[in-house]
Amino acid sequence: MKPPVTPPVPIERVDVLVRMERKTVMVLEALADHRNMTLGELLEKIALHSFEAVPGQEGEMCASPYSKESLAFITDLKRTYGMDFDTHASRRFQEIDEGGASRT
């Protein structure tokens, strides 16, 4: 039995200028490459999954786009690129300029 055919979803993509922590970007770029995706496609997928609540956990948990294998790969990438923090650390990020001074 064939799965039902779903129609394409027309979209319009736009360029965005964003600033992100360097090690996080390195991990994202390597993960996108590993999954044969562009960085933009990966970020889209992450954002779309973050909008989907886990049934019964609305407001507490969202869906993860990653398999156990991908999560293990991400852990290895974080180790490789020295990303020794998790999502909760983002509240404590303090941006530094190229000369090493903190930005306020």
C-alpha cells in the first residue's frame, strides 16, 4: 500500500543576518554537512520542531528532530569543537569583542 501523496507547500525564503556563538555555529555547520543539508535548512528544521509541543507536555517540552544516533554525533561534535555548555548556559553568555574585552 502506497503512502498518501502530500502536495508541496509553497514557501518564500529570505536571507537573515544573525549573530551566534562561534562554537555553536561550528557544531551546526558540521551537523548540517553530516546530514547533507544547508545550515539554513537545519536551522529551519530546528525552529519548526521547537514549535511543536510534546503531547501532554505543552509548555514544558518540544519535539526533537534528532534520532539517538544524531544526538550521539552532536555530543561528539560538541566535544570536538570545545562546546562545553548546554542550552541553559545561553542565559549567562557575555559577548567579547575581537580584542578579548567584554561587551556590555
